[in-house]
Amino acid sequence: MTQEMIWEQYPYPISLDKLLAGHTQEVVFGSMPVKAITPPQSPQQNVWINKTGSTGGFAAYVAYIPAKKLAMVLLSNKNYPVPPRVKAGYQILTGLEKLPN
């Protein structure tokens, strides 16, 4: 996983299990080892980029796949746990990917 400002980036394609592993309580609230990318990478296209967020009883999940030109935003007026948001987003984006252009 690559951390960018507020976004998390994963190589694509990615399995749901790997995506969920990047959103555990340990990852979100714990310390993760980091390593500088030298030289810096140019923007990647074949990646899954996402961000979860919540505040004051509201929840959100945003994900996009630049190479597929697909994106989705989930907004909720209830603070749902992160795993169901990630699962729903994954089902939406991987489902859209299977549709004909």
C-alpha cells in the first residue's frame, strides 16, 4: 500500500481481502513502517485509490481506478463501520468494471 497525503493506493487488480486488510483498526490507528520511494513515482494508473471518512454521525467512502476511468462515492447519514463501506464500494466498482463500454 502507498500512502499519499490522505489517500491510500493499492496495485490494481486487488482482492477484497487485501483491501479490507488495509482498513483494519490496527492499520488505521496503529503505527505502520514506512519507506521512502526513491526516486519518487510518477502518478500510477493501474491502481485502486481510496479514502474512508466519518464525522458527527456521517460516513463516506470514495474509491477510483484511474486506468478504468471508474469512480464511486458512498455517503451515509449514519456512521456505518468501515468494512461494510469498503465491501459495498468494492462490489460497485468491480461490478461496473464488468459492464460493456
